[in-house]
Amino acid sequence: MTDHIPRGDRSASCDELFKALSDATRRALLEYLVREGEQSVHALTAISGVSQPMVSRHLGKLKRASLVTARRSGRETYYTARAKGLAPVVQWMAVYGALWSQRFTALEDLGGY
Amino acid sequence: MTDHIPRGDRSASCDELFKALSDATRRALLEYLVREGEQSVHALTAISGVSQPMVSRHLGKLKRASLVTARRSGRETYYTARAKGLAPVVQWMAVYGALWSQRFTALEDLGGY
DNA sequence: CCATCCCATAATCGAACGGTTATGAAATGG
DNA sequence: CCATTTCATAACCGTTCGATTATGGGATGG
């Protein structure tokens, strides 16, 4: 409330976000977390197709990009997709997508071409 | 009309798009094209902060990602931001952003900033 | 014509990246 | 306790990437 500008420390920069999303394996992990909810590294490794250390590193990047959060319980670490993480990218798309459509008067119906 | 799914041949894959958007210089070029409209490589080089060959290569990537089009006129090449290029990413965001918001019932301060 | 301008490509370099195996550190369970 | 599970980190390798300088090839204009 005291905070009009929501540029919190947990909000990643657009650059970091786009970089995090630019890898297919990372997106697959993220998509799985979105669809299935909180998952352990073990479970994510099972469906990722890459080694466990690689999964950990990918999750680390997603975490640094504020796209996931980690919860440690015993010897397992559970990762969860973070809701507000995509906000900066959504905003970027809104700004440039909007200007874009506006400039071209939306002769594109997104479905028609 | 025969085509319900907008998966046209000129539409780049999500992977290619995210990769194209993952570089700050490339995004700056794209943003400039969106704001200022069609520009020559010369003009883009002037505002990019990198060398002309690098601008050409960045534009090449944006073009391969279907985010810009090129028009050659004499010895100059004019690049234009392409409206429909962002569609796959917008769709991706819609799908996962939606599920996300739904799951967390949030999207709370997205309007705040 | 010839010098010039605009652009693209080639060669090259260092940094970053995705991936692997090996190792180590906690927590769990028999 | 000791073996095992779970995860993270380290060391390493090949590839990709961003960026540079150098080169070449078309248009342009004196």
C-alpha cells in the first residue's frame, strides 16, 4: 500500500524473464508446474528428459527470474510457479502489442491470416 | 477461413520468438521500429549503440522470427515491425497466464503497474 | 567512371549456455 | 549408526551467441 510503484525486489527484469523463457526445457518445466502444481525436483527430473543437476540449474534460473518459488521440506525441495512473475512480460506485450495493433489498425484478426 | 488454427507458415515457433526477444539490443531495435515505424539499417545503427554488421545480424534474427519484414529500396533496406509476429507468444502467455491467474485467483496487482 | 554510401557476409574472439558426470551435504529410514 | 534418498554444486566440454573488424557487392551521385 505504501508502495505505489510495484517494482519490488522479487520482480525480475524483462531481460531476465525473456532469457529465462527462451529455453524450451525451462518452459516445459514451468508449464508442468503451472498445470500440475507444486512439484519436487525428483518429480520434475522424471518428466524433463534431462539430468537432475540440469533440472536444478534450470529451476535456479526460473527462481532468479521470479517465475517459481522453492519450499524445502525435509530432504525434498518443492517448486511452485509464481503468479506475478510473468507480469513484466505481460506488460511489455501489452505496450508493444497494443501500439502495434493500433499502428496497423488491427487488419489482423490473429485468427484469420 | 479454412484455417481455424492461426498456425501459418510465416508464424515463427514460440522457441524462436522467445529467443529473438531474449536479447536487449534486439528488443530495443524492435521497440524503436514499433514506435517510429519503418527504418533503414543506417538509422537503426545510429541509435543502437552497436556496429552496423551487428544490427544487420540482429535484424536478420528478428526477420527469421517473423517479427520484422524487410523492404529493399535502392541501396537502403527498410525494416518494419510485423504485426502478427508476436501472436504465438501472446497465445502462450494467454494460456499459461490464464491458468496461472486462475490457479492463484490472483492477477491481483497486475493492474497496479 | 569513380568515389561514396549502404548493407550483408566472413573471420575471429571471448563469454555465456546447455548438457554431462562426479562429488558433497542434509534429511530419512532400517 | 549406516545406507539411502534428495538435492545442489563443482568441474568440465562442446556449442551457441553477441560483438568486433575486415571485406565485398550493389546503388548513387558528382
